[in-house]
Amino acid sequence: MTDIYDCIIVGAGPAGLAAALYTSRDRFKSLMLEKFQPGGQINNTDRIENYPGIKHTDGPGLIETMYNQAEHFGTEIQTNCEVTKLEKSSDGNIVVFCDEQQFAAKAVILAPGSDYRKLGVPGEEKFRKAGAGVSYCGTCDGPFFKGKQVVCVGGGNTAIEETLGLTRFAEKVTLIHRRDEFRATKVLAEELLQKAQKPDSNLIIKYSTVATAIQGKEKVQSVKLKNIKTGREEDYPCDGVFIFIGMVPNTNFIKGFVELTDKGFIKCDCAYLRTNVPGVFVAGDCRVGAAMQLATAVADGIVAAMMLRQYFREPKWWKEPVSDLLQPAGW
């Protein structure tokens, strides 16, 4: 470990790449470390139509452009480099451990992202590939199922909100839940039930039901469902399966370093994305309050990079309450 970077960015998904673009354009010496290859989950998306300003693109194409932008402005990028832990050194810098290597920086932007929680049933991985029929985001992929039949899995707030959204596109939406009642807030559950009870509703609810397999040839054609009370099984025809059973943040490597929620999301002030460790920012789907969208992940990366400037100007700013700072361009 010789050089001290101005900024180390952990993760080369949309949030990390956006942060790298901004820190490098500001002439901060920036290093990006990525466990696998750039892009993260967005690489599995073959159609992106909800990114403002771009009518149509695909995940790999967008990531390639973002990667080239960051590299063009001087970001040093190391892939296949898994970060295992972070520490504060005695000189106030932050040490990042990656395999047998160590790097140090004045500030760090954590953008390791998160993964969708999987059902773990046969067919799920097969049909996860772009356009095959398994999705984890109704907001992202709902419009592609216009006039089709879909099955949704889950019982929390996100599951209900996404399922209701899908009823605007799909011809038929079936929500299955392993319990007899939903875990979602009462107002959302009531809205769902009211929707399902309408005479012309395209929404069906199946309680005490789980999916045991996702079936088809090139694309999803049916789901094998099982009633956990009666044991009855059926092959349920559908064109797609939406799985809404939660997210798993990629934050095991920073347990004990920054403050996490019980579910592993990084705690921060959601205005300036500061963690409880001075000099350590967070961006993207790994943080509390994240909207889990491409555009908001990119925005997070930009905000974190801009706030990094303020931290370098005035380190004591880190301890100032958010309420005293909330004004246009207050930084």
C-alpha cells in the first residue's frame, strides 16, 4: 500500500459508476473495486425503457457506456477484486482490504448493491435470463407483459404495491402467498382485496400457496403451485413470474464497520448519504430508503460524489445535523 487515493468506490454497478464519473471529473484520484464485472443486476436486463432521456437501451450497453465514461476521466478500475473489510487507520484514512491487497483513501463510497431474494425453486435461474419470464421488479418489467398472464409471489408491502401496478398491464394477475393473511400494512392489504373483489377484476389471490417450480421451454409457460394446507398441486398457466420476497444487501464485509439495519442495509442520512463513519458515504440499493431503481441508484452515486467535495472542504460538516443543511445547494 503506497498511494493514498482521494476516493475509493466499492462496487461497479450504476451507483458506483455514476460516483466514479463525478469524482474523476472533479479531478479526485479515484479507485473503483468490483467483486466480479461491472454492472451488477442491470446486466440481466435486455430492455430499459424507464431511464430518463433514453428511449430504449439494454443493461450491458448502458453499463459499457458508463464504464467508458468513468475510465475516460481517469478512474482506476479493478475487477475481480473482492473487498473483504474496511478499517480506519491511525492517520484518519480508510483502509480497504481486497484479497491480499490493501488500498487507502481519504473517503469511501460504498455501492455494493443488493440481490433479489430468490425462491430457490427449479426453473427460477433458467428463466431469469432477459426476456424469459422471471422478474423481480414490476416497475421495471410490467409494461413488457401487457395483455399477458402473470403470477406474483409475496405478501409484504412491496409485493402488494408491485402486484397492483401489474394489474394495469397484464390481462390476468395471480398473487400467491404462503400465509392466510398479508404482512403488508392494513391500508395496502385493503386496497388489494378491494381490487380483487370487483366483478371485472383481473386480480386473483391464492392464500396458503407456494410455487414449487417454474416451467416452460424457451420462456415461462406455467408455475407448479402447491396448497400447503391441503397438499393439492396444480400446473398454473402463465407467461411470467414476478418474485417479490425481499432484497439481500451485499454488506456482510462491512459488518461492525458501519452501522447496519437488522436486515443488513447500510444506515445513513438519506439527504447526503453519510454513514456513521466520517468519510464513508453510501449509494444505491444497499442503503436504507433506497427506491431500488436504476435512475435512483445513479442519482445516489452523484449525490455521494458531490457531498464528498463538501467533506474535503470541511471535515467537521460530517457532524452537522441534516435539518440545518436542507436548503437548495446548501453544501
